[in-house]
Amino acid sequence: MSRVFIIAEAGVNHNGSLEIAKKLIDVASEAGADAVKFQTFKADKLVSKTAQKADYQKETTGVDESQYAMIKKLELDEMAHHELIKHCQSKKILFLSTPFDHESITLLHGLGMNIFKIPSGEITNLPYLRQIGSFGKEVILSTGMADLGEVEDALDVLVSAGTPKENITILHATTEYPCPMDEVNLKAMQTMSHAFGVNVGYSDHTQGIEIPIAAVAMGATLIEKHFTLDREMPGPDHKASLEPDGLKAMVKALRNVEKALGDGIKKPSKSEAKNIGIARKSILTCKAIQKGERFCEENLCIKRPGEGMSPMRWDEVIGTVATRDYREDELL
């Protein structure tokens, strides 16, 4: 299996602070993630000033401010992007960011982004999809809240706009924070893989790390997971995010599962081959046998070690004549 691509999703957990954003990059790099991802948007282009917050946002940030007011404080300007890209380079981790409007798409394209992440909320945004698709770059498409037909439509738009199908990875996701376990529906990831013939992955919003592990075991080539410095920090996404130790544990677990999946060929492994002779059995004599005597169930038995004749040949041996003398407990 090829290496699973792990995105540590910082999102807006920087709370508008460049210093916190850089600390998030440090944590993601130390954990061993392949990329750290932020969000690029202009509040004026993203949301109306009367738009309501999601229920989970009301629970984490209160009901007194609008969605616009909440996200306005979380914008990263162009200078911040330059700073964060530079910091990622120093930490040897890939910088990614999800754009939420046309101006942000243009900014990221100008900054040399080679991978564009499309969030679930934009999967039905035709002009948005066309703009990203026209670049012909790598695309990661999140599919939260979508049905199979909507995913197919988005794929068609991206491909028609100029993105090769092989450049697209579809992420199964459930857009709820945190996501209830009985709504994860990991098998939908495999359904999309079979339906569209593209790489699939999983964007996780559950609490804990067991579902990303299961996703990799089921064929995910990419995992995305929110993380934070501290779940008690103010902000909409901290509560549903991993803290630094949790992110480390997840990356380590995913790398172990990645190794454990192997190549799918059923054969003895290098380390177990030496144990074949010890753990398996052979046909032995259970008493002394004279030359010319017939082998039977009374004078033969099956015991370790497995260095002699295989017990699978038992029927071949029973009833044949010994061509020499055998002592007790001797391998045939």
C-alpha cells in the first residue's frame, strides 16, 4: 500500500493569532503529519451579516454574535499566508489552506498551491468548482452533506474544467462537530471508490482516533483531522479537535496500520518463516519399527518438530512398508 497522506487540520484554531498558527505548525510537524491545513477566506465574501451560526458553533461560541462576526475575527491576510508558508518550509511540512471564495482561490493559486482542498460546503458551488478545476492541479474534495449524485456532479464539473480525474481524491465526511459514531458510515467511502474509480480518504469529525484508523484499514489514502493546542481555548472548532498528544498518537497509529496492511499476498513473512519447523508437526514413529513392517496408526504419530514428512501425507504413508529399521520417535 502507498503511504497514507495525513493532513493535520488547523483550520481556524489559530483564533486569528499568527503566533498560535505557527505553534500549530510546530505541533503538526512534530507529530509527523504530511501537511498542516488552514482556511483562507474573506468574511465579506463568505457569509451574509445575518447568517445564523450552526448549532455546534452556538454551543462553543455563544449566541450573541452572528456567524459573520465570529469568522471575521479568524481571517488570515496575505502577509500571514507568506509567514505561515515560510514557517512550514522551515519545519519541513507542507502548507495547505482551504479557500472559501473566489478571491481566496486566486490568492492561493498565486502563492503556488499545488493541492486545492474543496470543503463540503462548496460541493454544490458551480462557479467555485470551475475555477479550481481550471488549474488542473491536485484536488481534494470533501463530500459532507452530499449524496452520491451530488458527488458525481462535482466530479464532472472539475474534470470538464480541466482537472484530470486521477488528480482527484474524494473525502468521505459527516459535517457535524463532533460527529456521532452511528452517523459516520465509513462504508460510504468504499461506495464512492467503487462508483467513481478515484482515490478516497476520510475527513474525521469524531472524537478520538479510532475511526481514522478504521478508515485506513478500509482503504483510505488520505486522512484529515482537526487539532488544537488546547480544547479549552475559545473558538468554534476546538472542542471537536485533537490536542497535541492525541495528534501524535493518531499519526503513529495510522503509520502502524499502513505497514500492517501489507501487499495482500498470502505467504509466510520473513520473521515467521524461521518458526515453521518449530510450530508445525511431522509424521514420527511412536514405537520401534522393523524393516518390512507396515506403517499403521498404531506405530505412527504426529508431533513437533515440522522438519520431517508433512502430516498432509498421512494417507499416503499408512499401509506402506518400512524399507529400513526405525527407532521410536524418529522422523519419517
